[in-house]
Amino acid sequence: MDEFIPSLQPLRKTSGSAWWFACSGTRVVVKTDGAALAIPLAESPEALGLHISGRQYLGTLNGYPSFAAALADKDQIPSGLELKDLRTLFSHLGEVSFAVAERSVHLTHWDKTSQYCSQCGHSLRFRESERAKECPNCGRLDFPRLSPAIIVAIEREGKLLLARAARFVEPFYSVLAGFVEPGESLEEAVHREVKEEVGISVKDVRYFGSQPWPFPDSLMIGFTATYAGGEIQIDGQEIVEAGWFDAESFPLIPGTISIARRLIDWFVSEKTQK
């Protein structure tokens, strides 16, 4: 069983092999061995032939130190290694290693986009006592950004509401989702987003689960709900198609990596058991 123990600082001086989660945007360097992909284990990025512009200690993974590292040159990847988009690694890495890869993508993005103080413009430095950066000039703290978003599966008489968003590259359908606004609860965000995107009302809003989604910094909070009234009226901007589907007539839906698929699979499971 894989085990990850998060930590800000190594308990002892790190020497010897470590896991290197080297990132460029949402892509991660993996070691290739035929069809198998794995996070490289080495003494340093340089030992792997990688050039990095920064590193952050993450904790220990299966007893070895692990680091998030930002690639300085994404075009120079040595033989035996490849840059793979995080989404494609879900079925190749174990659940724990994939979660650490998600954390690495999130933190390297934060480091890249938080170089200077937004209050006085001074260069920021990492804070040793917590996962944050601090400004040595004015003392302002900068924490890794988390953007909470709700995602909800809505049921009506044995059917599930699925919608196609304009932003989807592929023509697949999914459950509704949207970012939480300042001053509102998660449940209020569910009601507002559903009303804005498809014009209906919901009830029986219940918490389902959550998932970090580092594209680049979201935290998805999942809910289930029941149709309460109204007719579907898409906004035509974010949502371009929407409808009620039973489990036997689903259109193209998201892959298993996402909480959206977990919500859809929950619906199918619930209908199968009844």
C-alpha cells in the first residue's frame, strides 16, 4: 500500500534517492518503460538530465523524500523520460502517486504565478513554518490559491440532467458545475449556478464528496440534488445543450478521472439498485 506523509521540511537532511515530480504547466515528467509510466526516483533532477528553476519539498512517499520541481526547459527531456499531461497519468500511476502529482502541478503553478507581492511589488520568499510565501518588505503572506467550485448531479424521475458546455473541447456532456462566489455558501452556489445555467430549481441538496482539480487551482465540491421545478432554458453562452437522460441513453460523458464521472456513476448505481 502506497503511503504519502506530507511535510513542509524534511525531518533530516535529504540525501540519496527522491521522487521528482517535475512539472511544466499541467504536464509531469515520467519515466517510460514500454507501456509503463512512473515518477522518476533519483538523487537529483540533474542526475535525470533535467533542468529546473525551483523545487518544493512535499513530504515522503513510500519512505522516500518527494519534491515538486518546475522545469526550466520543457523542450529538453532526456531519452527514457517523457512529459505527460496530468489527465493521462490517472490510469498509469497509483492513486497515492497521482494525488502527489496533482499537488505538485498545483504548487509549481502557484510558485510561478506568485513571484512578487501584490501589495508593494517586492520579491516574495518561501516561508519555512507553513506552505506560504512572505514579503520581506511589507510582511504580506501569499498562500497557494484554492478556487472552490460546486459540481452537482440533478435527478428527475429516474433521469439525470447532463449538459454540454461551450468550453468543452470534445462534444461530451457532464453534470453542472460552477465557481463559488464571495459571500455565498456552497449550497447557495448550487442553487444559483443551476438557475443561471439551465433555468430550473432544485431541492434536497446533499454533499457527495470533493476532489482537488489542479487545472490550475480548483477544489471541486460535489453534491446531489433533486429537480424542484421549471423548464430547461440554457444560457447559450456557458451551456449550449442540456437535457434529461436515463442511464441507457447517455451521450459521451467524462472519463473516470473526474468527480463528474463519480457523480454520474453514483446515479447509475442508484438506478440499478432500485
